[in-house]
Amino acid sequence: MSQSTFKQPDGKLLRKKSMPYQQLANIYNQVMRHVNYSHWAQYIAAVIQKQGIAGERILDIGCGTGEFIFEIGKLGFPADGCDPSPSMLQIAQEKNSSRKFWLDRLPELVHTPSQHYPVVTCLYDTMNYLESDSAWLQTLLRVYELIPPEGLFIFDVVSEEFCRLYFHQVEEKEIINSSYAYVRESNYHKTRSEQVNQFTIYTPEGIFEEKHIQKIFPFSQIEQIITRNTPFEILDIYEDFTFFTAGKNSNRSHFILKKAGGR
């Protein structure tokens, strides 16, 4: 790919700031092709079935390009989704033409309908984008309103250990095709408990920079927010695609919450 594609008339490279997942959407599935969405779907289906629920409708918050929705649908769980990125939603709708999608974001979720989905998911560390205890609490209370009695809320978060092992001082570069390339610089900032992924995305329209920031909370802190401040019941906190209890050194934990009946 010729660098001249991205030059202004004066010969200087054109660089622009972009909102997270606006330009990345164009290459997101290629960048994330290492993610086994089929495995994610099988695990979430197993979690749901373990609770005695079969074939229920799912709302996936932060659905991205709809890969999980596509895979979980093949397992008999029809799923709709919401996401704050119009670019990601467009791709999701194209892949899942019969499903419904809303432009919506955490923690407000103002456009997503209530009481329609017995299972709500928020996967692949989407919840790590919540920046404060208050944002966590607002999200949890809003999801509690969204789901019917006996409904489930399933989400996952990653740990500091995971970020330090796999996403600290890591640089990744790739030419996707003749039109797109990217550089990702990843660093974990311990003093701020932040995982920062800086993308530089080369496109026919110019060079775009996106900064993605995740706040990494200890699992115990999240558990305390839930138990002390919300009506949710914690059914389980599983470790990294298992049915074993997560510990403080687990890379990823899956929280399984339930709304009490009649509330």
C-alpha cells in the first residue's frame, strides 16, 4: 500500500482523530480474527442452560459487528444487540439481517426496550470500558430494569494480571489489504489501572487515530458493588470459560447475575 495515498495536496500525511470503533469497524473482524466467537457462544449457551433456560431471546450489549449474535443464533438462541458505534452496527445488521439493533451505550441504555429479553449479555470485556464505581452502579441498575423477573445478566471482565501479561508494551502491525493497515500500541498503566490501546489506522481517506481505554477493577470490587448496592443475586463468578470459581489471579471472570422473581 502506497503511503502517497494518505498525503494532502501539500505532500503532508493527513491524520485525524477518530471516535473509538468508528474507523476500526472497517477492519475490526480482521483485527479480531483470533477470537473464537463460536467458542464464546457455546460457553454462554452452556451457562444459560445450566440455569435451566433453553432457547431464550438474548440482548447483547456492546454487540460490535454481531459475530457473537450470529454464532449464538446457530445454537438456538435468537439475539438482538446494541452498540454505541454506528459503523459497527451497520456491519452487525448486514451479517444478521433478521435481527434488531439499537444505537445505544453504557451506562444509560436509553433506547433499548425493557422486559423483552430474559437474558442480557455484555461480553469480551465491554464492561471494562466503564470508568468509575458510579458508572458501574448506573449500568447494573439500568440492566436490572431491562430484564424481566428471573432474568439473567451475564458479563465478563479481565484482570490486571491479564493486561500485564498480554497487553503491556506490545506493538502490533499489519497490512490488511491494499486499502487498509493498522498499528496497535498497547500499554497497561498500573497507577491508573488503565489498559490503553492506541490504534493508527491507514485508510483511503487518510490516517486515523483511535484511543481505547479500559478501566481494570479488581473482581472483588465489582462483587462488592453488586452485593452492596444492587438487588441482583450473584449466582456464580466463573474463571475464564470454565465452571470453576474465579480467583483474584484469574485472567478473566464471567459474572452470572439473576433478577429476583416478582421484582
